Amino acid sequence: MDAIIISIGSELTTGQTVDTNSAWLSQRLAEAGVRVLRHVTVPDEVAPIREAFERAASEAAFVLVTGGLGPTADDLTRDALAAAMGVGLEMRAEYVERIRAFFDARGREMPEANRVQALFPAGSEPIENTCGTAPGIRARLGEATVFVMPGVPREMWVMYERDVRPVLASHTGGACMLAATLYCFGAGESDIGEVIRDLMARGRNPAVGTTAKQGVIGVRVHAWGDRRDDASAKLEATVAELRGRLGSLIYGRDDDRVAAAVAELLKAAGRTVATAESCTGGLIAKELTDIAGSSAYFREGLVTYANEAKTRLLGIPTEVLAKCGAVSIEVAEAMAVACRQFAGTDYALSVTGIAGPTGGTAHKPVGLVYIGLADTAGCRVTEHRFGEFLARDEIRERACRTALNRLRLRLLGAN
Amino acid sequence: MDAIIISIGSELTTGQTVDTNSAWLSQRLAEAGVRVLRHVTVPDEVAPIREAFERAASEAAFVLVTGGLGPTADDLTRDALAAAMGVGLEMRAEYVERIRAFFDARGREMPEANRVQALFPAGSEPIENTCGTAPGIRARLGEATVFVMPGVPREMWVMYERDVRPVLASHTGGACMLAATLYCFGAGESDIGEVIRDLMARGRNPAVGTTAKQGVIGVRVHAWGDRRDDASAKLEATVAELRGRLGSLIYGRDDDRVAAAVAELLKAAGRTVATAESCTGGLIAKELTDIAGSSAYFREGLVTYANEAKTRLLGIPTEVLAKCGAVSIEVAEAMAVACRQFAGTDYALSVTGIAGPTGGTAHKPVGLVYIGLADTAGCRVTEHRFGEFLARDEIRERACRTALNRLRLRLLGAN
């Protein structure tokens, strides 16, 4: 069972917006045992949208479409679908009322523009939108079933789960593709590729592939089976093999956040952490609190950006700051030790560095970062140089990931 | 001059990775006056990659391709391009040496797998990769010029700027499309659409369209001209008209970060800010320090996640926490006032709320957030309910954006 995903919007083809819907739908389709042949993105113009519909419907059983259902003049998906189907648009009075009710419930009057969202190609079926004004559309186009959903991600997610997923499931029988990604940090893509080369052979089931992003290597596994339990057994066997070979390089499964791995370990051990950040400016605290239930292990974070804050909040002597500089082993150590002591936590992480783009010197270049990790045994500071090829936000992310990974390895007893 | 962008990778068609390269390239192509007909994403298989190449080359003058140039067995872009060109692959010894030098410079031995990155379709030209191991490829396919670049974004960016942009510029003459997006916060898409309806008419130059994401409405403007100054004059006239109609709803141009607008205003006024966060967990501090030069206005941030931290770091009496609860007007006010006083800044922002998914009650549901803004005149707290339809990360983002927008409007004298 094959599908093609079409994203519609000039904001996508001109690059103002990154398309996240196609990736989300692809994951859901993979889970449902539907193979995605390709993603296509076209601008808000009837001719290319129509052509994309027609071509996709001639190649795939399912065509999943997002975007172009809004109330404004550049929303043309319904027109293009009607053109491809060779039919006109019809106003469905009940949907005008539903859209009006949506505004009523929020104490607002329905703008006239929103009436257009109650237009549907003749012979198509509306799909209710439970979280927004734009209804979706289900239609036949040639041999294919087309589902059109809103471009707003959270509206699309709900519509897919409620009205699209069940239809797909009824068509795929038991056949199933299951996927997992193991995320690794601390080694390069080639090095990991050499360790698992035989598993990456073309045509193998499960298939194994790698991707690299910001120092994180994702090892993807896809397993096909005639039944779900068959695919699952194949998937888990390869995952176990990968875990055996890659060990503590792997920090996450299907979750690329190092903070999620740290959170699991902290919760399991009943331990707590606090943070004292300078160049990462709150990013580590933010990552640790992105996780639901973070109050179990995260107590407090200090963003001591100005030197004065380092002295007042962490007691770092002005002489140390003057002598060693704010970006130094000494200050990183003092930050972590004081933070842990004041917060009364088991662990404290500190980061001080030069995120750039300015502020670097020959001796202390942009990208120089010191990371402190304090626990009952004391504090160890590591020095990192992230400057080559990395921009400010990447240096901050890399510093954050490296700090969290140090804590992860400490919790595993691996460093 | 038209282009089609092809992204290659099963990590994309299975949804493990979101394609950000196509959006980045689309922005660059728009600036260069090249129209993007569509984006296509295909898996790591020779047949669909080859077909995408052939179809794109028959429709567009330029085909820009990213991904599938890595050293592992699932990297098949070079094979598919050779197949489309009807030629074989040739090893270029000088590129083996360049790749080896890349590893040498990092004190590592070149893995054997990387040799494959020195294979090129016969008749194509290598493009040097100055920040990674995978060289790019420039080739003719039918009437089209094909540029293949690495999928790793920062490697692709450098290669595009150095070796692709100049080629495109030499072909486009003076014709030019310029784009701008004005970001608005505080009104819905329909409401904004009604205010600017006439500017959104089909066929108008500049074209105006809107998109909505997490409460932010982006108003996109695209202007075409035979020369750059012509396109620029048209663009600026429409931007000025939009600014006149939308006023302080607009917070950013081509930058959707409210923090960037706040940073500009703080720097211009020579003012400083500190933050005291609970449910946003450092996100506001992170956003404020994402901006280069943030030390000019950002002094410190406290992430007082545990109640104990609210008492020790901000002096909030335990009785107030017990009586009113941590999520209350009283605590939000006390946090902002104490934060500003201790940090000695002109402004302080505080946030306390329930990000969920658990912790909500009938009286204080998930999504209830109090935002305090303290300045010389005192402190005002606003109450927000972000729970309906929003997940934890969205509630945190919405709270952060709303807090920063309150500071922005205050700096403008608008609230």
C-alpha cells in the first residue's frame, strides 16, 4: 500500500516556513504499514496543485495533502482538487454553521472570509475539524483516495488520528512496517558506520541507515513483516544487536533529546540536578524542563550571564573572575560546586564559554566552552572547542548536549 | 528562471528527520530571482532518485539536490545521477587525498568507507566541500544544470554560497524576486486577513499571503521586478502599507522571534532585563540570550522550579506559596518584583503556570499561566489560559512569547 504526501503553500516553496507536516505524516504512515513514495511541495497556485494531485493519484493508493484550506484568497486547495476531479464547488450550509459555532464558542463573530471554508468539491466528503475552522476533505480521484487536511500542525494531527488513520488501517490488512531510531553521541558517522557495516547491507530486512546532525548520529532501523508481531520481532532483534555493538554511545530510542535520557536516569535513581549557565543562557534548564514530570529531578537553574550575577548568586569572587576570566576552568568549577551546594541537589552542571559571534580572542576563541559537573565526589571540568564551522546557536546547542551527555554517562557510571 | 529542489533520504520519507534544507535553499533562490516550482523528497533508492532527477531536469533550468552523498551504503545519489546521465562512476584520486587530509587535520585516520565519496559520474564536476568529507557534484542533465550538495545543513550552506549562488546569479540577469515576512502577534489570521484583504488579491504584485503558527501570524510579501531596485521599491511600498494598517501587531520583519524585537528595543533604550521563570523553565532566558550581543541587556535569569527555590532565591514567603499556591497572581507578582530588585535591572519578567500534561485541577487547569512584568512603575500580572488544544511544549512556547510580547509593547509605550 503506497502513499504520496503533498504539502501546499507558497510559504513552503519560498522557504518562509519549514514543512514539518510531511515528516509527521510519514511516521504515522510507516507505523500503519503504508510506504511513502515521495513528498511533493507546491506553491499556492491552482495549476501545480492540480498537476500534483493528478500525478500522485495515478501512482499511489492514498494521497495525503496538507495546507491551502484557510479562509484567505491564497488558499486554493479546494479549487485545485475540484478541477482535478472535473467537478464544481458546493457550499455546505451545515459547515457554515459549524464554523460559526467555532467562533461563537470563543465569543467572536465569524468573519465573512471564513464562509469559503464550507465549500467542497461535488462528490467529496467533508472531514470535521475539531480544533479549528478549516474542515478537511475526503475524495476519490481516479483509483486513489485523497485526504486533504489543514496545514496547521495541531489541527492536522487530530484530524489524521480521528478520521484518516482508521481508513488506512482498514486497507492495509496485517502488513506492517515498524521503525526505530537509536540516537548516538560521542562518535562520528563513519566510525559508527564501520562498526555496523554488515547490518547496513542493501536489501536487508530490517534495513539500517545512519544520519548525522549537530554531532548526533541517528541509526535508523526499518523492519517489514506480514504481521505486526513479525515486524516487531525483526525490529527488536536488530535493535538489540545495535545496542550490543554501540553500547553507551546510544542515548535514546526514537527521542533525540539527551535531556530525556538524563531525565529517565535521574528519576530511576531518585537523584536531583540544578544548573548554573552562562553562555547557554538557560538552554540546559529549558531542555531539562521540556520533559513532563521534570519537577521530580529539576530544582532550580541560575542563568548567571553578567559577572555581577556570578558573584552575587554563586559567590564567585570578583578576583577570580578578574584573574582567570569568566570563561575559565576555575569559574566553571566554582559555578558547579556553588550551584550544587546552594540548591542542595545531587548533581550540578555548569557551562561558561564564548558563543560568539564576537567576544573571542586568539587565546580564548569563539566556541571555547568549559563544562563543570559536580557531585558528591567533587567536580570535574572539561574543555571543548566548538568554534570551527559552528554558529552561535549551534555552539550553544552543542555545549548543552555535551553537558547533558556528561551527566548521562556519570549516571551510567561510565565516566 | 525556474528551479526544482530535490531532497534525498529515507530518513525524510519515513519522517525521522524534518527537511530544513529545501526551505533554506528556497529562500536563497527567491533572493536570486529564481522561481521554485516544487520540492520533491525521495527515499534512498536508485530508481526514485533517478526518476526525480529526470523529471526535474525536463522541467526546470536548475535542479538543486541535497543528501545521499555520505560514506555509507545507503548513500546512492551519485549512482542515481550517473544512471540518469547514462554514464559510469569514476574515482578521482585527488578527492581521495582531500578527504584523507580532512581526517588528518583532525588527527584521525580516514575510514575506508569514505573512499566512495571520491566517486563522480563521468563528465560531472566535483564541488569542493570546505567543512566536511562529502564533495558536491555539478552536472548537465538534458538542458538542466544539476547541483548536488551534502545533506548536512551547515556543509550545504557553505557550498551553496561559495559555488552555487555565483552560477545562478550569472544566469538570472537582473530579474529579481524579493520577499519579506511581517510577523504579528495578538490577533487571529481571519481578523488580519480582513484588514488587508485588498492587498491579498490574486495576481497582485507584490503578492501578499498569510500563515498562522502558534499564535503568530506571518504576513508574507513577494515582489517581482525586472531589476532589483524595481522589486525593492514595490516590496517596500507594500510593507509600509501593511505597517500602517497593522501597527504594533507587527513585531518582526523576516525574524519570527519576539525576543529579537525585544532585544532591539532594549538596546535602543539602553535598558536591561532579568527573568524569574517557573513553568517555562529557562525558555525566556534562552530566547533572550539566543540573540548575539545579549549581554548588553540581559543580566540574569532564575529558574525557580521548586517552591524552595522561589523562597530562597526570590524571598517569596512559604505562607504565600501555601495560601495562594505557586501558580497565582500573588506569586507571579512577587517573583517579578523581587527579581527586578535583586538583579538591579530596569525590567523583570516572571512566569508561573501549569504546563502539564499533569498537575491541573478544575480550579487551576493545565495551561493556566500568570505573567508578571515589573518596572519602575510597579508590577502588572496578566492571566492566560493556553490549555485548550495545546500540548506542554506549546503552552511553554505560548507563555514565553506572550511574556516577551508584553515587554515589547511596554517598551513601545503601547500598554
